[in-house]
Amino acid sequence: MLISASLLLGREVVAVSELSGGDLSKVFRLHLSDGTTAIAKQAPLVAVEARMLTAMRDAGVPVPAVMAQDGDVLVMEDIAAVGRAARSWVELAEMLDILHSTLGPHYGWPDDYAFGDVEISNRPGRDWCSFWADQRLRCHLPFVDFSLGRRIEALCDRLGELLPARPAPALLHGDLWSGNILFDNGGIAALIDPACCFGDHEVDLAMLGLFDRPPAAFFDACGPAQGWEQRQPVYQLWPLLVHLRLFGGAYAQQAGACLGALGF
């Protein structure tokens, strides 16, 4: 890491400290010879992440600047962050409004991605329902038990009754939860660790609502379409299935509860 990062940056890396919290990749703080620091991430698909960060930055959303990338190493700006308690939900809603106003040519993303060993196919679908069914739900059927799989398949067959066929293909963060939001001085310093694609903007809201408890004012500010509460379990099922494959445990029950809330 010392040699490769030094070559990438053109500055000597004098020390490296590994950071906690990298469940699916290795993350390090690089201490450089000029007294500054940078963050290095080591994972197979960091080149894809670099392009996602660049797309979000181009959209006007604060993210760590990409300093260098080669092979499985991505070096980024080290952004100061203090705690997670002082959350500004209104600021986050405004930030997501900016992000989601960037529209893509279709649903999906130019690159496939992955969470650890769980592949994320981003191949475009003919419409939003087919994309969500095929690339976010049916893809997990070989990896879940028969009973849960039948319920997922039944949901996929009726997604057209639950989701809009052609919502605006908004630029999504794709893995939005409080752990991927850096706070500083009571505000939001940056969004990190994206898993971008173009799709229904309610996907980001559902992900945030799965692991956090945003106030009603946040959702009001984000302006989801009527009936968004009923659609949230459809979108929350995907991260639950990913977590089930990665970590097992209670995520099977949570995925089942999502399906139950939808009547499946």
C-alpha cells in the first residue's frame, strides 16, 4: 500500500493506519510527507466506485474528491467528519433533490457492481418494473430458501401493480444510510460509498428509512409521489436480500416481513 499509493499520488506516504467499519473492503488513512492525509480504499471494483463518485460530484453533491485510482486501489480526499448525531434532515433532503435532478438515459448503470461477493447487475430493463424485478429481486432466487423464493417470484409477477412503469431515471446514491453520510459541525460534509444507478428516486428514501428513522418533514421535503409509503417495502426488500446473502441471521425474517406487508 505504501509504495502503490506513493506512486499514484506522486507524494511519499510516510504512514498508513487501517480504519474500522470496512465490512466489504479495506480502508486506510494515508499520512503524506507534506503533512496532509488521504483515504485509500482497496477493493476489486474501486474503478467503478471512482466513476460513481465523479458522477455524483458532477451533479453538485459533496463527495470525496477522487485523487488517484489504479487496479484495486482508490485514493480519495480525507474529509473531516465529527460524529453522526447532529443530523440535518432538511439539508439532506435538499442534497438528494440536487442528486435526483440529474437524469440518466435509461434505468441501470454503465457498469455492474457488487457488495462483497454479491453481484449487482445494472443491465438496463425495458421499463422500471422489469429492471427492479430482474436486476434487484429475481437475481437472488438461487440463493434463498424455496419458500422465500416463491414469495419473491409472486411479487415480481405483480410489480406492475405496485410500481410506476416509467419514473424519471434519477441518479441514485444506491446505498444511502447514516453510515454513508459524513457529518461535520452540525451539517453534512459528504456522501460516501455509493452504489449508483439511475432509477426511481424513492429507492434512496426507502433505503434511508430501512436503517434510520427520518422525520416526516424529511419525506415531505423530498416530495415522493402519492402512495410512497406502500412502495417502500418493495424497495427495501432488495437491501435486505443483499444483507441476507452477506450476513444471514435475522435478515431472512425482515425480508419475509417486507413481503408480508405487501401481501405476499
